[in-house]
Amino acid sequence: MIKVCKFGGTSMASGMTMLRIKEILDADIARRYVVVSAPGKRFSTDAKVTDLLLESYRSLVETGLCGAAFGKVRERFLGIVCELGIDFDMTALLDETQREIEREHSEEFTASRGEYLAARLTAAYLKAPFVDARDVIRFDAEGKLQAAKSYLLLADVLRGNKRAVIAGFYGADEAGRVHTFSRGGSDITGAIVARAVGADLYENWTDVSGFMVCDPRIVENPARIRTLSYKELRELSYMGAGVLHSESIFPVREADIPIRIKNTFRPDDPGTDILPTSKCRFGDQVITGIAGKKNFTVIFVEKSLMNLEIGFVRKILSVFERHHISIEHIPTGIDTVSFVIDSTQLHRGEMNEMLREIGEAVRPDHMHTFSDVAVIAIVGHGMSRNIGTSARLFGAIARAGVNVRMIDQGSSELNIIVGVDNENYERTLRAVYDEFFRY
């Protein structure tokens, strides 16, 4: 049996947490391949190493040097080596890394050095080979992952190794230029490694004992999700359930490799298993999870006989494409269509320009926008098997005194999306959770 283990930033935060990693690996000989993140926060007011590196890059851009800011990174890693008590020349490696950062002058390269340094240190601590993701995770020149090529490179490098440590979060193109995944991308690296070696299980070790039904910062002591499908994971992760990167399912889904979320600090907890839908056993469960995000903007467009006008929606989407705006949801009616946009994408004055272009493109009867909208996803395969789920959902929201601004549901019946005012976000989450899980 082969297991790939990815350890997140909290697991790598200090020498003491890394001692736990070794105990976890030594407890199971099947845990052969290890992917690590950059050290995260040790306490609430601490800084993540990746953020310190980005601070170093800003200093490099402004002054031509990163010495002062990089000193904080140096302090963190030297402290970890001291806590572990190992014979490893971290100072020389840090000196070399600082020179490379200043020479490369690249934000992505700089951001990737947290994982690189963490993997070098972990490999030395475990007395295992180090694998630089720059050599085995391949991107094209535009920064798009070349998955098939990465699988082949990894399989070739890892073949015959009883254990190896791979740096997460980054790779390189054919020219050797480093590219990174989005934040949290070490989860994706772990999934790529699992796919490449044909793992039986991908264990993702973090600081929580699996997925909770709802955000525990909003709902007190929410139930834990014992099993969910790849599709449910995708929906919940995308909508803000931050335990696992939403893109990490794609490599393992191709080979039906299960994912298990585990707690580094409570390794005996069962965690959450993520499986193909065909292997999930849902029982009487109606909803699997609830997740959401705040701060969306909705553009509402109305035009009589819109459904008969060929290319109507395409013309509007072309406006968003020109402005490099991605669309989250598109609820429609017979004569109306709404476009839900993450407000962080919008720059000052851009909305007025887009509205002008949409008006010229489709000549709507009416068009307006509303902002400060929170979008909440109620997710679960069980909704398709239970009559009255929507009635229960909207009844609970109504009893909480919340007005629903938007509703969207796909034909798969995997989720129901509701939009409410930002100020009602927490109240809505609690009301939905209470309806389906407390009574």
C-alpha cells in the first residue's frame, strides 16, 4: 500500500510540530511520499513564511535588496533547526536562497522559497531524498499545469524510493522559470504526487479533524462530515470551506484515489474521507455541508423576449471577458439574467464602463446592480432524494427574518445557492444549520 502525505503550514510551523510529523510517518510504513507547505503561523499574531517572503519581494522591488525583510524568514528557519537539534547547515542554504531571490527578481520564485526551504529541511530531518518541484511539476509558458508530463516526471524520479520529500506549491516551465499555484496550492501538489505514484490514499494533514458541516467560527460545535464526494468537496471548497484547495481533487479523481483529511495534532481522530460518488454511503443525510462567501456584486439585466435573441448572453459575457472578469453564477428567468461577480475583481470606475458596454451590446429594457451580497451554498447529494428540502431551507431563512436576494440551483440538485445581504450572512448560516442538523 502507498500513501502520500501532505502537511500544511500549521504542521510545519515549528520544530515541535515537525516532531509530530515524524511520529505520524513512522507509525505507518505505507506513508512513503511527503509533500510539505511553507511554515505557517505558530500563534494568532504570527506571520506565515509565505507572507514574509512576499514582503521580501516588495522590499526587493522598492530597494533592490531583500535583506531586512528576508531576515524574518531566516530567523524562522534557524529557529526550527535549533528546535529539531539536527546537524544541517541552514545558514548556507538561506544565504544561497537570498542570492537567488535577488537574482531571479520574480514574485512567484520568491513566494515558492518557503516550500523549497521547508522541504530541504524536512528531507534532512527525515534522512530522505529531497525532490525539487521545479524538476518534476511542469507548467507551460503561460503558467498552466501540464499534468500528464508532471505525472511522468514524478513517477520516474520517485520510482524505487521508499520515502521522499517533495516541495509543494510550485513547479517550473520548460525554460526553468518557476510558477506557483494559487495560495494553498501544496494540496494540488500532493494530489499530483498521489496520481503519479498510483497511491492507494492521499492523506492531507492539517490542524482540524476533517471538514465541518459549517464554519465553526459562525456555528458553535458544528457536526463533522465523515464522508463526502469529490463533487461535494469541489462545491464546498470553492464556496469557502478552506480545509482543502478546490482544485486538488482533479488529479486524484482521474484514478479514483480517496483523500483523507487528518489532524496533525490529533492523529487518532478519524477525519473526513473524500470518495467517488459511487463509493459514498449517504444514508438519510439530506445536506452534507454549508459554506459561503461575502462581498459579491450582482448585475441584473432585463429585456423582453430575451430568450428569442440568439447570442444575448454571449454578447454580455464577451464584455466581461474583455475586462478579464470571471463570473461566479448566472441565475436566469425568461426575460432576465443576473451575473454574480466577486467584488474583489472590480476596480474603481470599471463597473460603469462595463454597464455602458453591456447596454450597447444588448440594448436591455432595464439594468441595475447591487453589491454587498453574500452567497451561500447548501450542498449534498441527499437533496435529490428528499422531497421538501427547498421548502425547509427557505422556511428556515424566512423564520430568521432574512430576505433572499437571489436563488440558483443546478439541474443536478447537488446544491442550492442563495444570495443575501452581507449583514445577514452569519444569521442565514446559523438558521440553515439549525434546521437540518439541530432538530
